[in-house]
Amino acid sequence: MVQYATDSSIAPTRPQFRRWVKAALMQEAEIVLRLVDEAEGRELNQQFRGKDYATNVLTFVYDEMQPLTGDIVLCAPVVSQEAQQQHKDLLAHYAHLTVHGILHLQGYDHIEDADAAEMEQLETRILAALGYADPYSEAAASAVAAQ
């Protein structure tokens, strides 16, 4: 299910989100993907991570059994701002963050360097299959470093 809880006029469609989710999903799952505004994104990040700012994507796993259940929250203003700052296509950035959240839902993380490398390679492969450029390419890294 996709929920739009934001005033953002530029957001991916439900079919786009479904395509991205299916590309990254390796098991049966029941997922709610929710687009939020900055206030809700900040509130959720504060409540669940103790961070007083809105972040791009949050993943909540409720049950790891079959089917896997969880929520993915994307903060539309943060995603849009990041895409602009990093000189990325907005839909490509949404695709990347959706894939990223789906991988988190399935137990992938990027705390340790080796895990981060594995997750990034998987994201890159999935995004390439969807027709998107490597989000970790030199151009992306240069844009991030310039922030």
C-alpha cells in the first residue's frame, strides 16, 4: 500500500513505487510505503531514533516471518532537497531510497563497512536493472562531498 501524507506535488505514482519495491523484494511481504511532510518525518525520526530532524527514509520492521511486514517512510521534502543538492533526477533518487528501504526491511544494513559495501552493490544492481544510474558513482560522490 502507498500512502500520500504530504503536500508535495511531485511524487512517484503507486505503479512506480510498486515496480521499485518488487525489484528489491526477495520474499513475500506486506508493506506500507508512506510519503510524509517534514513535520511528520521529524516527529518519527525523533520518536524512534532520537534524532531531531527529518531524514530521507525510515524503515520499520514489524514481523520478519513470512510474510515479512513493515513500513517504509519517505520524507518528500528531504528527498526532493537531496536530489536537487546532489544533482540527481528526483525519480531516480526516490527509486534508490525505496530500494534502500526495502533492503533494510529484509535485514540489510550499512553500519559495518563490509555490510555497507554489500548493500551498495545490491542497490546498484537493482537500480541498473530498473534503468537507473549507479547512485554511488563518482558524480554522485562529488555532489555529496560538495555539500
